[in-house]
Amino acid sequence: MKNTVTKAAALVLAMAPVLGAGVVSGGAASAATPTHVTEVMQILTTGKLAGSGEQPRITNSSWTVHKGETVTIKIVSFDDGSAPLMGKYMKYTKVMGTANGKEVAGGKTVSNVSDINVSHTFTIASLGFNMPVPVAPTGKSIVVVATFKPTKTGTFTWNCYAPCGTGNTGMSGAMSTLGWMTGKIKVVS
């Protein structure tokens, strides 16, 4: 999966609430400020990006949350391909910006994922948040869960920093195309 994705796989990202309503999606905020947020995204590795062939693609790549609310992110990954992190991207093997500096991956609490075992990352660098997503067992899935609270308002870009795109570094194609392996998160007050 380093330069091209050839397997049919899916990575589902669901931010599930524990409390309250007031779901915010696609920029439409509710009247009450929720204490938790729900947002559903799906990443498929069977999308065709013009000129690049099959690439990982995310649906619902841009959404809105409230500053200070708890956001629980649950990623269900069926992607059994690795995209080892290298060079300046090695720092994204570590869980960052979560409530306790950890995530639960495959039922185990971890603070990092080995670079050769990373399949994707869900990274909001401007908010200091990173979830490394490990490779799923072949024919099975792995569930990754983490919680964070955005502390500032604005519109922030999220990226996958695992080289799962095209080009000689794997960082072109889907990696640099909005709505594929990058998107926007708007944090409102």
C-alpha cells in the first residue's frame, strides 16, 4: 500500500456520542451546545482518483464540532495494507492530543503504533491531535478509539500522514486531494 492501493478495503470512522444531542454536521450547528458529537465518515480504498488509479477515499470529509465538547473517535479499519511512516512523519506513530495520551487499538490501550504497522493516521496537526491506525488482520477488522476536546475555534485541516497515496514518496494523489485523505474540521464556540 506504500504507493498504490490495490485491495478492496474500508476504514470507517464514527465519532459516537455518549451523551446528549446537538449533532453538528457539514457546518449546520444545533441550538444547544452538545457535550459529545456524532459524525460518521467512511474511507474506501477502491476510489478512482483521476490520473492516479485506485486511491483511499473518505466520504463526509468535512464537518463541524463545538469548542470544549468531548469528541470520541472510533475507527473501524479493514485495511490490511501497511504504509510505514518515514522521516518527518515518524512522529505520527504516537498518539497525540487525546484525553489521556492513549488510544484503544484492537482492544489494547496503546500510546503508539510501530511505524511498520501503521496503515493510516487521522491527524489534525493544528489541534495537536493524532490517531495512528494499525494494519488490520487479513480478512478482519481492527477498531481504534480515542477521545479529545478541541480547545480553540477555527477551521482546521486533517490529514492522513501514512504514505498511502501515489508518487515516489506515497504522499501525492489522494494524500493531497481534499475529500480523499484530507478534509476540514470547523470548531465553533
